[in-house]
Amino acid sequence: MSHAKSEAVQEWKHAGASTASMYANFFFWLFREPFPTRQLGQQITRVMLEGFGILAVAGVVEGAMFAWLAGWYGTKFSVVNWAGAASLYLLLSAATTLIGAMMFAAKIGTAFTVEIGSMQMSGQLDALRLMAVEPTQYIVIPRVLASILSLPILKAISDICAIGSAIVLARLWFDISVPVFLQHALLVLRHTILTTSYIRCALHAFFIAINACGLGFHFQGGAIELGRTTTKSIVINLICVLVIDTIYGVMDSVFGWSTL
Amino acid sequence: MISARGVRFGFPGRPVLEDITIDIEESLTTVVVGRSGIGKSVFLKCITGLLRPQAGSITIDGEEVVGAARGQLLAIRRRIGMLFQEGALFDSMSVYENVAFPLMYHKSASGKEIDRRVRAYLDLVGMLEYTHAMPRELSGGMKRKVAVARAMILEPRYLLYDEPTAGLDPASAAVVESMIRRLQREGAITSLVVTHDIDLTRYIADRIALMEEGRITAHAGREDAFEEPSAIYEHFIENRERIRAENGNQG
């Protein structure tokens, strides 16, 4: 039992060291020639295509769920016309960012870990090194930058889907007309709410991509270990998303970024 | 010439190479034989600087690999091509793109020149008709042939083969063997092959070294190696016959 425990501790230490070293490697190689422009383009396309479906569906579900909750409580406290304002505020300031980042970690983060882990397992990373190609530069940097650029766009798509489904549900279930819904929503929404949520989004993308690539990059072992590493990737990234959001939330409340 | 002196390497709690000393002579094919898991592949990775030995020295054309700065290591690696065990082709690229990749990434030739060289090397390994195929569509032997073409495209002085016939059926192994032999004849390249395949060794080796317990315990020319008595002969023939006899008795 204690042997298994110490093995698990060792595995998590290795995972921590892998991700930590990837942060250092990323910044070391980011400003060195040649910049992988072609790979960046390929990865943006890939991340957008792979992430579009799940973030759009998540947006629709979140929109309907928040509109229903806001409408239900609004009816209970006789402020049902404010359901649009409440649901959109929660959606745009927190929900689509947080849930979108979690979906991104599950779909794209794990894909990065498995892909790079398989490359490590089959010797492709060593083959790159022998061709005088630095794998961090060729493999990791395009994926991280593509994630930073793509996740805010995917969040925008998710936001549009969420707003759409919230409006439809409010209209059909609580009989709130579209003008009333939007009128009340615009009273509480500020551009700073959107700005800060998109900045948070880019931060999430950066940490998710680096963690996922780092775990794949320093992967050792066979198929079973690759499975475990993929699980670690999603666990670490979900915790990371929650921690970033908490820290950002605390700082926001201290400095008042989203209410400026 | 590749020269290793007193090379020692180990993973935490597991020593692998104890004291490797060997010279890989120019324009010859040296085969390092030894049982699986003894550290043959690790030795190749030490030569290419992918792993750093804890002690000893490895020189390529007189330049030290152990502890070399990144720039120096890259320059040394340009002289080396390596065939990995499974070929290590890039899954997302076609056969053509895999072979062209080193030239295209380093922009070391014009588009026309790249095309000419890619086609020439694919022709050399007999894979010219598969230029558009993806690695997943190829057999193990075909993947290794493409990997050899990719290793050759930068026209290295040294070609390292890591178990080139491992896991292949006899017919595919024979094709890979003939390809290595043909490359030797046509390219005058210094080759270092690590394997435990006796047939491959007999067919391609100019010199044979035996690795046991993390050391090179015997090093001889092909004729001497397969003469009785010799450590290499014993390793190959007697071990095989003894194991067969034991298995036969048990059966």
C-alpha cells in the first residue's frame, strides 16, 4: 500500500516537474528563430474546428439553464422581467468563460497530451531533435499560441449561442418578450465585463495548453501510462481553471476591473 | 570515425551502460549485438546526444558529443542519420512530406532541388510509388524504408540503425536487409547497427561487437566473429542451440 502511495507521489511529482519545465521552455523558445508560422496556422484551424461543436453546444445548454433559473426565481420574487439581465450577466461574466475553459481542457487539452505523448512514445520527438528541429518550438509553441488566439473566439461563439438560447427560453417559458429581455440586460451589462472575461479566457487557454503539452512532452512509458497521463492532464487543467478563476475573481473584487 | 571511451549511463536505480569502449570505423558497417534490454538503443541515443552519459567520452570526427553546447550538438547531428525502431514517421505527414521535412524546415534547398532529392531517395529505397500514402497505410517494413530515406536526405556521413528488422516478418526483414546492403554499396556511408538478429548481422556486418553487462566484451571482423571459438560465435550459435535444445526437451 505504502509502495503504491509513494509511486503515486512520484508520478504527481513528475507531472508537476513536467509542466513547470514546460513554462520555462516555452518562454525560452518563443522568441527564437524560426517562428513556426505555418504550424500556428494549422493549429488555429484544428483547434477552432475541434472546439467549435462542444463550445457551441455548451453555450446553448448554459443559456437555457441560466435563463430558466433566473426566470424561475424572478417569478417567485415578482421580478421576472429582470430574468434577462440576471441570466446574461451571469453567463457573460462567469459561466461561459468557466465552463468553456473546462470544455476546452477536456477536448483540446487531452488531445494535446495524447498526441504529444504518442509522439514521445514512438520516437517522433527524438527524430525531430536529430533533424536539428527543437520540438518545443515546432510542436508546443504553435499549440499554445493557437489556444490563446482561438479560445476567446470560441467563447464569443459560445456567448452568442448562450444569448440566443436564453432569449428563446425566456420567450417560450416565461413569456418575456425579446425587447424587454434585451432592454433589462443592457442596463446591467458593461463592456468591462466582456473585456475581463475574454482576458480570463486567454489566460485559461495559456495554462491549459502549456500543462497539456508539458505532460505529453515528458511522458514516459506505454499505453497504460499514457492513459494515466491523460487523466492527469484533465485533472490538473480543471483545478488550474478553478484556481485561475478564483484568483481573478478576488483580484477583480479588490481592484474593481469589471466595474470600471 | 565515431569513438566511445568508458561510456557510463544509467537511469535512476538502474545502471545500463557500465564501460563502453569502441571505435566505429569509417565506411564500414559495424553491428553491435546483444540480448534485448541490454542498452543497445541507449548507446545509440548517447552517440546522438539525445541522452547524456554520466561518464566517459564520445567523439564524432574528433568532436566531443558529451557535454557539447547546443549549437555544436546540432552541427554534429547534421552528420548523423538515424533509423528508429518503429521508423518514427510523423503521422500527420504523407510519405513525401516526411522525407522532405528536414530540407523544408531548414530551407536548405530550393523547391525543385527538394523535389529531386526526395524522389531520388524514395526511389533508392523502392518507395517512389507511395509518395502520397500516409504512414498509417504502410506496413512495418515500408515505414522503415521511408524512415531510411528521411534519414538519408540530409546526406549524413553516419547512419545509425536501431533494430531495423525487429518485429518484421521474414520477407519484410529480407527487404530491409537488402536495402541496407544496397545503401552500403551505393553510399559509402559509415553505418552502426544495433540488433539481436543473427541473419541481419551475417548479411550486412563488416565488423561485429558483442555487448554484455553494459560493456563491449568482443569486437571482431565478420569472418573472425563467426569462427569457432569466439565470444560472438558463442553468443549467437551456442546460446541459440542451447535454448532450442532446452525448449525441445521441455516440449
